[in-house]
Amino acid sequence: MIYISPSILASNFAILGEQVAAAQAGGANMIHVDVMDGVFVPNISFGFPIIKSLSAHFSIPLDVHLMIDDPDKYVTLACESGADFLSVHIERLSDPHKTLSKIRTLGVHPSLTVSPKTPIETVFPYINDADMILIMTVEPGFGGQHIIPETLEKVSALRAETDRRGLKGFKIEVDGGIRRENIGTAVGAGANVIVTGSAVFGDPDISGAVKKLREAAKK
Ligand code: DX5
Ligand code: ZN
């Protein structure tokens, strides 16, 4: 199964609810929520009140991506705000096992994230602690960038490792620069959770964009 997770970073915040509803109507499986603090990444997006509002209003799972300097400090708040999946960057964790376990204890699916320059092998010791691994396909910080093609080699390497361990259907998420033209390549490399920001919310027909991405994923 392929999960499509549109990123609201590219949405129109003045009509956020309408736009999320349109993505859901188009068959989105989750909603990707990018929290940026202006320290870990050179951009500031929004914080936990947005997660709380979306969670109270929608039943679609919230796929929260923390791009912040001290994730351990905010994991509890993110979970209590209504995250269903919580992605934390390995580059900012002193003890990934401990953080992922804490997320799980709080009833949320733990996800470990790697930035483009971080070797994929760094997550191998923590695969069993995570329900998903998020492989950044652009440098984190901004929507609308072009995919870094080499990052898909990390997707293939991780898929080979999870297959080797017999973890059928393990969630491997890709995030950044995914659009209709390359979603098939990402899926072919082994990704099964696909974040798409501008390719969904930058399209005047949000529902149609999700449907077209799903079609393109099959090719
Ligand atoms: C980038 C964010 C992404 C971004 C994706 O730092 O983590 O989730 O919103 O947007 P697109 O699909 O436009 O690259
Ligand atoms: Zn993201």
C-alpha cells in the first residue's frame, strides 16, 4: 500500500481546514505537518496549536515532522497535541532508542528521520524501535525544492535492509521535491509513504492532484 501524506507547509493557512478536507477527499492517507524552529533549519513554520486544532477537527492521521534543535524537549507536547506519527531527526538525538521508546509510550508511532548528508546506516540500529523511517529527499527547511536524486539510493539501501529482516511493508517515507514526474521512481526505490507539499497544495485542484499522484505512483 502507498500512503500519500500532503504537507500543509504549502497550503493556504487562511483556509487550512478547507484545503485539508480537499486533500482527504482526494484520497490522502495522512497529513504531513512540518514544525520548524528557525534554529535546526533556517525557516520558521508553525507550532503545536496547529496540530491541536487539526487533530480536534479531522480524523485523518497527522504525520508530524519536527525540524527543531532540541526534539527531546518537545516530544511530549507534540504527542499530546495529537500527532499520530512523530518524526524526529537523528542528527539532534543523543539517545535515539530512548526518544523513540518515549514516543511509543505516549501512544504515537515513532519515526526516525535522516537529512540528505546523514548516511542511512546510522538508522539501522534503531529500525526495530521505529514504525517508520523518514528519508529527506531535500535539505530540510523549505517546500518547493528539487529532489536530490542520490537520496533515493538511501531508500533502496534501507528497503534492502528491512526486507533482509523480514519487515514486510515497513514504512519508508520520502519528503521533499516529490511530484507526479518522480513519484514512480521514489516508489520503485522502495518508498511507501510519500510527502508532497507544493505538488498538492500548489495545485488549484487539491483533490485531483492527490488522485493524479496516486495514479502516477503506479507507473
Ligand atoms: C521540507 C519539509 C517538507 C516540505 C515538502 O523541509 O520537510 O515536508 O513541506 O514540500 P515539497 O513537496 O514542496 O518539496
Ligand atoms: Zn517534512
